[in-house]
Amino acid sequence: MDLIINYRGKKFKLYVRKLSSVGKYMGLMFKRSKTKNLLFEYAKNSKTGIHSFFVFFEFFIIWLDDKNNILDFRIVKPFEFYINTKKEFRKFIEIPLNAENRKIVEFFFGRKAHEMN
């Protein structure tokens, strides 16, 4: 599905795969970096943290409110114990760092993903 995201007065469209309740437990674990962008959506505001155990590549995470406004974002490395934001959110998107998503990373960071280390 296409999701329209708002950031600093700009809107952009991102293709995401909305996860089922079961899919939320797995996320990007055991997947390849050429997988789809994953949307985690909650019925009410949350401060739930995640981990990146068994995710063998870096990914970009974006936390959203209920109107798809970006609250926070960061790059996540493989096997991080705890990833969270201090803000309450309604949704988040896990975006694999791959060629397909290169422009998204450049939009937020102004440089290529491989230059961020």
C-alpha cells in the first residue's frame, strides 16, 4: 500500500507492507535487505521498543503519529538490543537500506547510506 508521510511541511509517498499481528513479532528478522518496507500500526499511542536481533543489515526506522507526521527517525544497526523513541507514536516503518530506498535515506540525511558509518 502507498502511505503519504509528512515531514517539515513536505509530503512524500512510500510503498509499505502493513503487517498482521503475527508479522509484528518478526519484522525484518531473518529477511534479506531487498525486502519490502514494513509498516507496524497500533490501535493507540505506544512507546514500545524493538530490537534488531537476527536482522543482518542496517535499516532506517521512522516513527509516525496517527496523521502520518514523522515524530522521529534513525538508522538501526544489526543486533541492537533496544531501539526506541522518547515520543509516543501510533506507527513505525522499518525501511531496509538498499538501492530501492536510497533516495529516502538521502532525503533525510543528505548523504548516501554507506557514507553514514
